[in-house]
Amino acid sequence: MIIYVKYMVSLRCKMVVKQELHKLGLVYVNVDLGTIEILEDITDLQREQLRKNLKAFGLVLLDDKRQIIIERIKAVIIEMIHYSDELPKENYSDYISEKLGYDYTYLAIIFSEVKGITIQQFIILNKIERVKELLLYDELNLTEISYMLHYSSVAHLSNQFKKVTGLTPSYYKELKEKRHSNLEDL
């Protein structure tokens, strides 16, 4: 049995879900971003208790098919950009379609109707968040980050970064470094 969970986007969320399943005595096969795979069907009472327990942590059990699809799309994108060592070589649309087993056009229409942005815009927002993380870690330069996230050039990455954040990547990094040094001075 698969249960879908909204707002489950980090490793910490996965730990919380596992902990709550354990408290309820529910045996799970897999807990992944946005999904819980349980060995056997759960009762309505167990489902309601799980819903209540997860809500305390800001997580929501999903019942609506469209919402479930949206959360699955988001989970695939977040996993792809934030937790994979390498982005897929194929088009993102083909990758997402293959992972979810739906036609991409169908997924794109539902996503846009429900979220008010396109899947491509959601991917860009997540890529920029990833760029921010990588800039803060200071392990890779902009050229390496550009290559890692499949940008056609550093200029393309920089333009997209500025369009989303209002800052250039180098200025963003400079601001973070200034804040860090100011904290050290305290």
C-alpha cells in the first residue's frame, strides 16, 4: 500500500515519518520523499491517527489524485536536483514522465493548473536553490556548478540566478561571506 505525503521534502521529514510509523506499529517497506510504502493495508483509524501525528510536524496525508500527482512531480524534481550526484542526461520532461509513468503533457497541465507555475519554472527555482547551497559550501566554482547542473554556460546560470534572486551569484556569495564574518566579530 502506498500513502502520499505533502511537504515531505527532506531527510529530516523522512526520519519523522519513520518515527511516527514506528509509534503506530506500522511496518513500512520504504519511506521516500512524498511516499510511504506499507506492507499491509491500514485501518481508517490508523490512517486518521497517522494523519494527526504527521500534521503536528507540518506534513499532510493526501487523498486527492491531482494533489498526489503534484507531490510526486515535486518529489522527483527535488530528488533529482538536491539529492542526486548527477542530473539525468535525458530531457527533464522525459525523465519525469518515465519516473511517474504518465505522459508529460498531462503532468504539465495538472501541475500548472494546481501550482500556478510550470514544471520548468519549478525546476529552475530548485536549481537556483541548489546553486545557493553550492555557493555557500564553497567547494565548487561557478563553472563547475554550471556544468554539474547542466547549464549551457556560466553566463546562462548567472542570468537565471539574477532573474530569480535579483543578485548575481558572486554578489550573493559575497553577502553571505560578509554576514559570516560579521557573526564571527560578535
